[in-house]
Amino acid sequence: MSEVATLTPPEADHTLDALGLRCPEPVMMIRKKMRDIPVGDTLLITADDPATTRDIPNFCHFMEHTLIDSAASTAPFWYLLRKGL
């Protein structure tokens, strides 16, 4: 993950809009989406729940996905994940 994320979200193989959703819904949606995409593909998530700044990195660590980059200083936040095994 870069120290300074860009303000514009990068391109990704798949996207997930979690705007307006509150914990635990964003992580539940990410988990379902990750089941449906191939290993190695990227997923760009857009969210505005402040809990995602903690929950998404923890989810990636626990589920062995990679958090490639993120912008989580002000909402809306975005996270770029790569699906692991």
C-alpha cells in the first residue's frame, strides 16, 4: 500500500459500491463479491462508513487478500484489493 494514495480511484477488474452502508454490511458484501471473482483479480470498493478504514484492512489480512492501495482520509473512501487464494 502506498503511503500517499491518489485522490482518483484506480482502474480495477471489478467494482463494489458500498456508499450509504454501515458495518457490517460493507464487509459482508466484499466477502460475497470476492467469492465470485478469480484469484488475482482486483476489486475497487467505494464506501463512506468510517468503520471501513479499520474493517477492510483487517478483512484482507484475515482472508489473505492484498490491500493494494486506499484513500481513507476523507469520505468517500476507496480501497483497491487483489484476491488471494
